[in-house]
Amino acid sequence: MAGLAEFSGDELQGLLDLVRDADSVELKLTLPESARASTAAALGVDPLEGQIRQVFFFDTPELALNAAGVVVRARRRQGEDADTVVKLRPVVPAELPEELRRSTSFNVEVDAMPGGFVCSGSFKGTASNDAIREVAAGKRSILKLFSKAQRGFYAAHAPDGIDLDQLSVLGPIPTLKLKIRPEGFGRRLVGELWLYPDGSQIVELSTKAQPSEAFQVAAEARGFLTSLGVDLAGEQQTKTKTALEFFSRAVQAA
């Protein structure tokens, strides 16, 4: 989880400004392969309690959306309705239109991890698991997965001339999500395992906090994980970037 000492004065002030105007804060940590088994044991993780998911991204083969700060995603979820999102990052919350901020489908969140942070604006929606499967098979339009409001948000921020139905399906990434309430920590942790087609993995721990409590929660989480022997100084990876780059290479090589 992010530590205040890792940021310069200007970075810390920038983080404070973003957190103050955000709707939520998510504190994240990716675990090195050498620490995954011991951390899972220390947290009392039971893989059978996890939820299986499939994550699909939509972008051009050259990742033109990603270069413009736009992420388009759909996610199938075991035992639940699927969800969709059109995300813009980075954003400055104070510069977003008031109408957008009032939407119950729109959320501004600061993601913070050791060594960095980013603020995103996400327009969320729902879909059926079957509909996403049909899109992945080329039997349904990508456009139809997203609400009118999501499509409008996409049109406002995507590069000109790139329509939703022109995008490539990048995925799926199978994932396993577990919700954990470990002893000695008064908050819920979420563990996610992402399995990439080349056999590589990313394991991430996260916890969410309200903006007013974010720094206190970060300190508590850091202290708790340190007490378990979890290395907080390892190289951090981002799940989305890794997935996009992998499938971009695969699509261009096909």
C-alpha cells in the first residue's frame, strides 16, 4: 500500500488535492511471485471462496485508446451480472462537469500504490454474461454492450474516427477474486489473481477507503502487511497495462 514517505512534496500535494475531490480511494499492492504463497497463508486465503471472472478489453491493435487515456472493458462474473466500464485517466476531479459528477453511474477514484498514483473517472454499466460472450465470438456488436450515457462519454474522449464497433476484442483474461477479512485488520482486503495466456500472473491486494480516511487506512494497511512480513518495496505491475500490451502484440502478430 502507498506510503507517504515515498512521494516528494509536490507529489504529496497533488495526491492530497486529488483525494479531496474524489469519490473513493483504492490502495493497491502487487505481490512478487516469491511472496504469494506465504502471504496467502498469513492472510488465511481459501481459493475456493473466490469468484471466477473473465475480463475483456476493447482497443485498436495499436492501443490508440490507451494512448489517449481511455479504457473500455467488459467483465463476466460467476454468479452475478456482468459489468462494463468506460474509463478516462488521468482526470482532475475539479475539472469534470458537474452533471457528470452527479451521475450515480460515474465514479472518480484515486488508485494509489507504492511509488505512484492516478485518478480515474469511470462510467459504469451492466450487461449479461451471455452478451459479452457473444461479442467475444463476433456474434454481437460491441456498441450494444454499453449504455447511451457510456457511449456518449466514450465519444467525448476517444480519438476521432474510432468507433466502438471498430475496436478489437483483447482478451479474455481469467481472474480469481477473493474478499478477505484477516484477523488483526479491521477492514476488508480484496485479492485478485490475473492469469495471462503466456503463463505469467499478477497477484494484487487492495482495500478501498473514503477520501477522508484514506491516509489513515494506508498507514494501517501498511503496518498490518509489514507485520506479516509482506514486502512492500517490490516492483509494482498494473493489471490493465499488462493485459493490453500482451493482447496488442498477439493481435498484431496474427
